[in-house]
Amino acid sequence: MSLLIVGSVAFDAIETPFGKTDKIVGGAASYIALAASNFTKDSKLVAVVGEDFPEDFVADLRDRGVSTEGLQIKKGEKSFFWSGKYHTDMNTRDTLVTELNVLGDFDPIIPESYQDCEYLMLGNLSPKVQQTVIERLHHRPKLIVMDTMNFWMEIAMDDLKQTLSMVDVLSINDEEARLLSGEYSLVKAAIKIQQMGPKFLIIKKGENGALLFHGKEVFFAPALPLEDVFDPTGAGDTFAGGFIGYIAKTGDISFENMKNAIIFGSAMASFCVEKFGTERLVNLREDEMLSRINVFRNLVKFNLASV
Amino acid sequence: MSLLIVGSVAFDAIETPFGKTDKIVGGAASYIALAASNFTKDSKLVAVVGEDFPEDFVADLRDRGVSTEGLQIKKGEKSFFWSGKYHTDMNTRDTLVTELNVLGDFDPIIPESYQDCEYLMLGNLSPKVQQTVIERLHHRPKLIVMDTMNFWMEIAMDDLKQTLSMVDVLSINDEEARLLSGEYSLVKAAIKIQQMGPKFLIIKKGENGALLFHGKEVFFAPALPLEDVFDPTGAGDTFAGGFIGYIAKTGDISFENMKNAIIFGSAMASFCVEKFGTERLVNLREDEMLSRINVFRNLVKFNLASV
């Protein structure tokens, strides 16, 4: 069942305590599409790049079953570029460079062949652009999942709230949940945010796992304890890609199945951080993924037979 | 099977964003004994208080099956007193007052009737005192669990390492694990700390749950997402009390059973933080505890039938 992915496809330059990269492929939609391609071979990308973007990455996406008909390539222009440096704790980072380039006036054009999509994943972008995507679809998808970040809460809260009222699932981190709701307690934050629109709320806590809220129900997915987090860039997008990819594969949007989807998202994210950029995702084998799912299962499994 | 509990029994005065208390009963061993009494009616306390300590709290412990023969009451002296103020995030606090009083020269005398104990829980105390307790036991207990804190790592690392080499399970928080090992990654920290002695390591992460390491194996227990953490004082001790109480009840010191014990410890801690001091623990009913265990079970349960 068809999955529409909208988000940035871009260049990153990353520095972590483990090393630094030159310009490498990044962007929310790149990570989402790579992660989702492990679950569905029927996804469609809407994004914009400049003439400088490598054709071989786009060809690789196509080989993975991602339609790139909706990928706009702007002649004579440059792709979005972000550069950042992570601190020792890997949870905080400084942005060194942000060049919007083609993303500055991104008009998300939806090809006619994309109109049948059943699942929509809105990667982090301006809330206005995210909203435009929803409005341009002739039929509302069965499930709309949205990612966003603190930046939009600071400069475009009204637009963000408008977009939030149109989606089913919101995926943000703990700090963003607190900023958006004005509540320190994540349980209280979850109640307020669900009142803004999304009936499902995922709160990502990095190395501390993720929570899924739905009404009064809560599910907790651990993160895998890792010896080293090499580069956290894209982990949240990879998580979202694994989540929506698994939902699209199974066609089941129940709370119960979202729990499974979050475990797959967490597993995908645990691979993402093992190498710089998209490197680990590009080379991921299915047996590695399935074996990691078992690690997650064992990580939280207990047997209280003797109560 | 008999459980020996050693630690402080004391007074606290606590301020949190939700209110403040006058002097109330606190101390690691108070929380441990209260929590463990939900699982075993055969525990024995070694601690010291001053003449100012309320007899009714001691009588309540006895009613719960805690022997207080080893509780020294120092005539004309005052009990240990700590006062602190928590910040909004509840994860950090300022110590306002520390009066060692009777704890300054605490000599942990083990009554003869305590010598049969099979489980030993060393609450946070000077590592020298903890070591003395182990040395004064005629037979080594089946399992020795030890709690400690960053304070001892800063002023008595050599003593601490000596004591660590004599115990089976160490329970500390994430910050302390990093300080003790010199490693930021908790997985790397766990490897180093196990080399210091304890074959099992529990790393508590507050609202982010707890990890149990044993060799290459890892178990993750979530914390319950709560609307409000009213007062975190004693949560770690309560966790330890639930953990060792459950082990003593079941008599099973396997890694598999420790997973269950950690879930019970986490459940007990989730009650502890709901009220100031020991108030919630004192009034806890068994049906409430069992129902919370089910909440923990559901919190992490997923069913990947459709993989």
C-alpha cells in the first residue's frame, strides 16, 4: 500500500567526537525513504534538490522501490545544506551552517500518479509546506504522520497548530513536547498535544527510548544500549521511516500495531547511529534487522510467573 | 529467607515545586525496609538513630516483620538530618543542610540473631561501614546488594573499590556509573564496573527507567510515565528495597529472576514518588502493587505476530 514521503533531501557536514565528514547526503526524507524501503517497495518521494545533488543516490532510491517522479531538481541551484557539531553527550549539538538554497521557496508539487497514496509521512519542514501537501491530496490518506522540531515552535507556532489539527500521529522529542505544550510532565504534555489534533503522539527520548500515547494508553519502547553512538544525525527520521514503513507494509493503523511499528522504528534508528550519515542504512541487510528485533524483544522481556 | 538491611534511618526536610515538609522520617534503610516488607516478613535492620527518633515509626517497622534488635538508639544524641530542595526538573537538587549526628561514628553492630541472614542489602553509607558489615558476618550471604553515591566516589574511591570487590550487585544511577568508570557510554561503563567486582550492575535512570547488566546480557525496565513526580526522595532506596525483597521472597538469584525483581523495584519506586517522604509506602496495599505490576507489563508489551 502506497506511502507518500515529503521532506528535505539535502547535504550535511557532521562533526562528532568520533570524526567529521565532508558534505554527505542527508535530509529527513532521505533517511525516511531509506528506512521505509526495508518494509515497502511502493513509496513515493516529494522533495527538492539542486543541480549539485548526486544522481547515484536518487538512482539507489529508485532501485529500492521509491518513486522519484516528485523529486524536483532545480537547474543552476544548490541543495539545502546543514552543518553541525555534536557535543560529547551526543544529545546536544551546535549548528555551524544552514544554507536553505532550494528549500527556501519549496513548492511541494504532487504528481498525479501519487494521488492514490494511503499513508503520508510529513518529514520535518515548514508547517505551511506540510499543510499544502495535505491540501493538495484529492483523498485524505488513511494515516498522516508528521515530524517537526522546536525551530517551528519558536517562529511559526500558529501555522504549526493549524497543521497539527490535520494529522493523526505527531512524532517529536521530549524537549519539543515540553515546548509545544508548556508542560514539564510528559504525561500532561501528551494530554494537551492530543487536544491539538493528533490522536497518537510519539515522544522520542533518544538513548532513553520512545513513548507512544493514545488517549489514556501508553506504550514504552526502549532504545538499544549501545557501546558507541557514532553519529545521531537522522536517527529521528530513520525512526519515523521504520514506523510508517511497517504501518504501510501491514496496513494496520491500530494502537496495538503501532507498538510493533515503534519497535521497528527503534531498531532502524539503532542502526542509523552506528555510522556517519546514511552509510549504515544503505548497507543494512534484512537478516540484521530481524535479528535486532529479537534483541529488542529480549531487552524488555520478563516472566513474572512467580508472583 | 532472612534479609539483612543496613543503612541510614534519619530525618529529612524536603522542598519540591509541590510543597515543603518539616522534619519527616527518611533515610535509605527506612525506605528499603518499608519496600521490602511488601515481599518478606523476615527482615532485620542494622542502623543508628538518636533519642529524638519517633518510636511509632520503629514500632510500625516491627509490625511489618522487620526486626529492630540491631537498631541502636543513642541516648542524648540526635538522628542524622538532611534537608534539600529539588529543582523544577526533579532530577537535580541542592542540599541545604547535612547534620551527620549519630551517623558520624556509626559502628554497625550485628546482633547474633542476625547471623543467619541469606540476603544482605547495603544501603548508601560510607564504604568502610559497608565493608565492616560484610566482615562481621560469620557466613557470606547468598547475595550482597550494595547502593552507593557520587559523594563516596569523590572522597573515598579506594575504600569504595575495596567494598565493590566484595559484593554481587551494585545499584547506582547513570551519572554515578559514568563517574565510577570514567566512561560516558553506559555499556562501556557496565563492562568496567563489572570488572571491579559486582557481577550484576543496575543503572538507575530516574524517569527513564533502569538497566540491569550481567556479562554481555542487558535487561531494560521502564519507569512508569507519571503525571506528577511529587517528591523523588527515597525512590532509589525504595527501588532497591523492592528488588531485594522480591529476591528474598523467591530465593532465586538468577539473572532471569532479577528481571522480575527490577520490575517490582520500579513499581515500588513509582509509588514512592507520589507523595512526600515515606507516606505513600506506609499506606500501600497489596492489590495496588499487583495492579501496578500489570501496568508495567502492558507498558512494554508488544506482539510482533505479523513480522
